[in-house]
Amino acid sequence: MNKNDVAIVGIGRTPYSRAKPGERIYTVDEYIAWAADLALKSAGMGKDDFNGQGLGVAHAEAAHTVNWSAATAETLGISPQILLRADQGGASATAMLIRAAAMIRAGVVDRVLVVGADTPLSIPSAAPGLPLSPERTRGTYWDFQGPFGVMGATAQFALVLQRYMHQFPGLRFETLGKIATSNRYHATLHPGAIYRQPMSLDDYMASRMLSDPIRLLDCVPIVNGGLAYIVTSGETARKLTDRPVWLRGFGEANNYYHGKRTLPDITTTGFASSAPAAMQMAGVKHDDIDFFQPYDDYPFISMMTMEDWGFCKKGQGAKFVEERNFRFDGDFPLSTDGGQLSGGQPGGAIGGFMPLVEAVTQLRGEADQRQVKKARIGAVCGFGGIPYGRPGRSCIAIVLGNEG
């Protein structure tokens, strides 16, 4: 595979909203159009450049329609040849990058516009998103978790973290707090982050317990918003920009079981499979990676992801966290946009655009105060779904680079 044949040439990220009284409330269609417009301007392209080309659309909790991707094309006013649709939760953005690259490499299209937006805070319910999700009214979730009060991601992930702490004793809350406070530091440097006020470790430790052992400041804040990116052939990328970001490698694992299917080890995610594949395809080693953008809806997910990528052995994530400097100018830059923990999560599926958009921002040298110096190679994670008895349904690893 030619590592310079597919590149990301434009990105867009709208301002986020917490839908507070007095704020203007945008629809999911408006956020999609807004994000697409920002990406087009970033690439120096127009929407007509995508007639007869490709459009990728991530699932939105607020948009219940059997032909959401086709309806989005209508909203944007373009006539694509192909439509890509992803419903892999926080792995949707990275999944569509892989599919778009395949279409481009096969010569079917030359470029694909990928968009995602959601407005979970505008869904009229006591718990935004939950009542409208069929997953929470049927199957194993409802049979084995719902009746016992396991309502939502925080309670589900609390069970995973409890198991991790049992299996690998010694993990301290202060260690997880280091990840949360590092994210908040980066958020103070990012004008688009939803939480920009500084947060200390004492603040983190003082936050109330929601679902033991997960605290309030372990949890991702839900927001309304949209993101987009544009991927093209290498030939087109070189014509459009002198700063293309190349897709070097990828790996994907869905419905991953670590160990026996009857009793899988829930402390290991599918990144144990997808990350080595991505790195091998890219021809890189751990020391070559200049920054790491995990799917970070909870600090311990970031830590487990580092383990499964092989930056340290399973169970040694706490030691790795304690020994590293996660700031943009440290020895292991992590979630350099504030991540979802402080930046906000625009719906469960759309949050996965954030690590990808931030990685492109870093590799294009456009991160301003939080810019990682001499960034050449970045690692990106897509993580989606919380199945019963396992830590994640879809785990996608991406390696990007800026050298042609």
C-alpha cells in the first residue's frame, strides 16, 4: 500500500453548546451544514466538488430516519455517487476514514466529505438520548443490566473499572485524576472546549462519587455540536494543500473478546488487536509516535487504551501514567485539545471525530498555544459501544503522518 495515496485535507468543528437557557439552539441539520462548511473552507473546496463523489454520515441519536445519509446529502445540496453510513458509536469517524480510503484506492471516487453532528441535549427526555435508544429497551442490556439499575455509560464503565482495580490492585484515584487534570489544562488552551476553567487534582478528588468508583469529574460532559473532515486521493491532496495529513495505517476490531467467550477478560479492549495492525501497516514503533489522541470519555479508558496500544504492559498503566508528562510539551502529549473529558462530547457517535480532528490540527501545525513541536506522527483512537460483559464493541486504531 502506498502510504501517500490518501490524505485528509480539511477539517471543521463547530462551537459546542450545553443548551443553557438563553443560548441559541441549533438543529442537527444546522450543525452538519456548519461543520461541513468549515471543512470545505479549510480545504479550499466548495460543495459542488462533491457531486459525483462521496459523502460519509455518522449516526445521530437525534435523527431517527431510515435514510439519514441520503437525507443529509439533500440537506447539504450535493449529489454524491456513494454514501457511507457509520453507526459504530465513537468509532464512526475513524471507520468512515477507512471506508473512504478504500473507495479512493479502488478508484471509485476521488474524495469524500465526512460529517457528523448530534443534539442530545435537545432530545426531550429526563436522560438525554436514553429513552430513544432501542439498545436500552431490549436484548442483553435490558435483560441483565437495566433491571438492576445499570442506567447509562457511567454505571456500565464503573463495573469495568471495578474489575480492573480488582485484577490489578494498586490503582489510585489520584492517578486517574492526573489524566483528567491534564485534559483540563489543554482545554484551557483550546477556545472551542466547553470547560476552560482550570481544574486541580484537589478539585477532581473532591468531586462526588456517581457510580463507585467513577466520580463526577471522571465523566464526559454531553454537548450539542458537529464536526467534519475531507479525505482525498494523494494527487488531489497535493493540488489543494502543502500540508496534507496522510493515512499511514489502520486497524479495526469489532465485537472483540479477549480470552474465552464464555468469560472474557474485560480489562483488555479491541485495541490489543487493532493497534498493532495499524502500527505495522504504518511501519512505526511506539517511540515514533509524537502524540496520542485516545477516545477519552473516562480517564481509565485512556489508561487502558495506552496499555492495549502497547505503550506499557497490561496492568502497568498506572505506573505509566504516573511517570509521564501528558502536556503538549511533555514526553507523552495526550488529548491535546482537552479531549472529550473537558472539551465535550457532541453525542455518543460524534465524539469520535474529536481525536481525529485534533490529530490533523496538530500535524498541520495549527494548534496554536497547545502545538506539539515537530509533530510528524500521531496516533488516533475510535471507540464505540458498551456491550454486556465487555469494555467496547468497536476499537479502531489510526496512524497519521505529515511527511510525504
